[in-house]
Amino acid sequence: MTKEEKIKIEEYLNKEKLKVESKIEELKELTKPIEPDCAIGRVSRMDAINNRSISEAALQKANEKLKKINISLSNISDEGFGKCIHCGQVIPIQRLLLMPGSLCVKCAQRH
């Protein structure tokens, strides 16, 4: 992988990190407990509880993505960055941008 490609990936990952961190803050607000004394009605409360569980799942996914981005950013200067950790095959840049820290396609299908 060339230095220019690594710079491009690093810039993209830094932008993506800011987006994910912002999304995490929004989701944290949406996952706050629903006050039992809040007069929103039984059906509305059930909807709020359902929406909260959906937001919790999205929050977990966003935290996982942020973790992968941070790992990729910390490893970007390594010589082996951009290669599959299982087989050593070069991972296409588009795949690295979409799925930071990913395996090559063949190894991902096996695992």
C-alpha cells in the first residue's frame, strides 16, 4: 500500500470517527431511561421503550465501529496495514474504508 493510499484512508477514518462519535452522543440521549412518572400514556410508553431498545442496539453497533476505526488508526503506520491478518492477502482500499479492520473477502466468508 502506498503512502498516498494510507493518507487517504487516514483522512477518511478521521472524518468517519467524528461522525460516529457524534452519532454515539445522539444515541446516548435516546437510550436514557424512560421516567415512570412521565404522563405519556401506556401505548406511547411502550413505543418509547421499543424505540429505546432499537437505539441501544444502534449504540452498540456504533461503539463497535468506533473501536474498529480507532484500531485501524493506531495500526495505519504498521507495515502490514491493509493486509488480512489471517492469510496476508492485500485488502482492497474500498473494503478498508467501508469496514475498518476487516479481513479479506475469502477469510471473512470462512469466519
